[in-house]
Amino acid sequence: MPKLMLLTTDRSYRNNAFFQAAQRLDIDVLPVVDMTPALAAQQPQRIGVDFGRPDDAAEALAAIARRTMSMPCWPWTTPARWSRPNRAAPGPASQ
């Protein structure tokens, strides 16, 4: 199954549509949310990267890819987890 990382924000209204399209195309999506390191430390169920620091973000994204791209699937990437803003869900994404 093809995989990709979705670099997004907490408040994007397009996440649900993106996940629905990816599901129809049988693409496994790993959401990576723009957030400061302090906020990411408070939300361990999410994968957070500070996009405001591009060099650090690039290193973090490369490390995430090395760790996760070999996984057979990402079980937390169902569209329902992105259907409502600020909705807590298990896994690295909650929205």
C-alpha cells in the first residue's frame, strides 16, 4: 500500500476530505501536525513538528519517515479521527 505523510494544522477543514480520498485510493496517510515542541510533548498521541523551524522540521520529518515508513500500515489513519476539530482520539492524530 502506498504511504504518505500529510503535513497539516490542527484547524484544517480539509483533513477529512483528504483522508476520504486517500482511503478511496488505498493510500495510507500519516498525519503530522504543526505544533511547538512544548505542545507536542503534552500530546504524545499525536505526531507534532514545528513547521516554523524549517531546518529542524526537515530533520524531524526525515526521522519520522525512517521510523514509520517500514511499518506495514498505520492503523490510526481512519478519516473518522479527523472529522471534528479538537476531538480527542487515540493515535497520533486527534481532530
